[in-house]
Amino acid sequence: MQYTRRAFAALAAALSSSFAVAQSYPDKPIRMVVTFPPGGSADAVVRMIVPRLNDKLGQQVVVDNRPGAGGNIGLAIVAKAPPDGYTLGVGAAGALSANSSLYAQMPFDVQKDFKPVTMLAAIPFVLIGHPSVPAKTQQELVAYAKANPGKLSIAHGGNGTAMHLSAALFSQMADVKFVEVPYKGSGPAALDVLAGTVPLAVVDLPAALQHIRAGKLVAYAVTSPQRLPQLPDVPTASEAGLSGYDSTGWFGVVAPAGTPAAIVNKLNAEITAALNDEAIKTSMRNLGVEPAPSKPEAFDAYIRSENTKWARVIRQAGIKIDQ
């Protein structure tokens, strides 16, 4: 009985301390390390929610852009920061899932060095082609590629990017061989498909949407599990014959491991509320990204599943990034 009373007393003290931490946090500015340069989708989304966070938290959230090494540079800063809630990181699918299989050495361990806070957004991709390609549907494209192995080239946004991995997963699931052509981003890749320089590409939606709507590019499929409201007539890759295909880019907020749960939960509540704001949701969708708030536990489980999934794809494709 005495042990039970002591246990309850200890639990009560811990809960009281946690509540006190949450009540006092934050009492100084918060640094948000964004692992992308200014102007990109992730940076734009963070800057959309920052004014609301400033208001609700009562402290300024300062955006610190630290791009490079596929997101590893910025997240390494977060991994080494004190676990007090005053340094947060915004990382993407690469740095938080694929990079551990792409890079021979990593400056952090995703599973050990971070506490997931929430996913921010999902970024669907689209498989596009030049109208001269003798295939107008995904099924026809797969059939043509199988009959002509290595004849078609497919562009993507750069080695090791989510678009590169999307193309690799497509090739593996469809059992076809493409010649991969890396570009520095979706924009240049889409423009070269538009010009007929390369026949196919996996790109993000903003790079291709207006050209698809104008009939200048063929949209074979979207890579997300659901169809996109911007392209309601374009099937998902899964619907079009690759059952279970899902390759969605994403980015989210993490804190250093050891950050008190009370602080993580408070941040989660405020960021989630911002992402659910109708004006912010509309602005995000206009960028071609889908709001994707989640609980910390769900985001943690998703990161783990993505690590397993992409490790398998990367190993099979033999993809490596030189440092």
C-alpha cells in the first residue's frame, strides 16, 4: 500500500511538473530551422502559419533557412539543440526517411535524435509525358515501356529526391526500365518534357498543372493514394494498374529528442489549429500541397514506415548519394 501511495505521489508530481512546463512555455522566441531555401513550398507553408503561432504562443517564431545535403545540414542543428522546445526543425521525406539509406554517413539518427511534433503537408507528384509518346494512359505507357526496354527516358527533380524515388518505385512495381535523367528541380524537368527534350517526368503539381490543363502535357497518373481536386479526371497510379502504389512527398516539424511531452503536445495543438484554418488550407492548396496535420505518435509511426519502405526501394534500385 505504501509503495502504491508513493507511486501515485510520484505520478502526480510528474504530471504537475509537466503541466507547469506547458503553462510557462514559451517565454522566449522559438527558432524554426527550415531545411529548404526561401521561396519553396515548405518555406512558404511555414511562413503561412508563423503569424498565427506568434499570436497564439505569445512569442515570435523565427524562421531560419538552412538548406543543403538533402536536409541533413538543418536537421543536424536541431538534433544537437537543447531539448527545451526553443529549436524546432522542418524536415521532409528525404532527411527524415530516405537519407539514412542514401548517404553512407549521417550526422544524426532519425529514430534516436528527434521527437516528431506533426506533419505539415503532403506533396503529391504527377507522372507526365510529351504528347508524342505513343501512350495516352498509364496502362498503355507500361505496355510500351515493356515492349521497348530502355527506350524511354524519365526526368525527375534530382538524385535522391522524392521524385527520383517515385520514379524508381514506379519502375519496380511496373517492372519496366527507364533511362533516368536527374534535373535540379521540378520546373526544369517539366519544361524539358514540354519542349520534347525528354519524354517523361515525375514532377510536383505546380510545375505541370497549367500545361496539363492546356493539353500540352499528358498526365498519366498522380502518385498519391487519392485523386487530386486540381486534376479530378487523372487517376492515381494505383487505380491505373499499380495496386498499392503510393509515393507522396511530405514535410513536418520535429523537436530534439527529450523535449518534454507537454511542450510537444502544446506545439502540436497550435500548429494543427493553424493547418486547419480555412484560409491557410486554401493558400496551401493553391501552392499544390495538401495540409496534413497529425498527432505526434501518428507522425512518428509514419516516419518509421517510410524509412522501411524507402530503404527497400533504394536498395533494389542501387541508389546512392556521394557526399
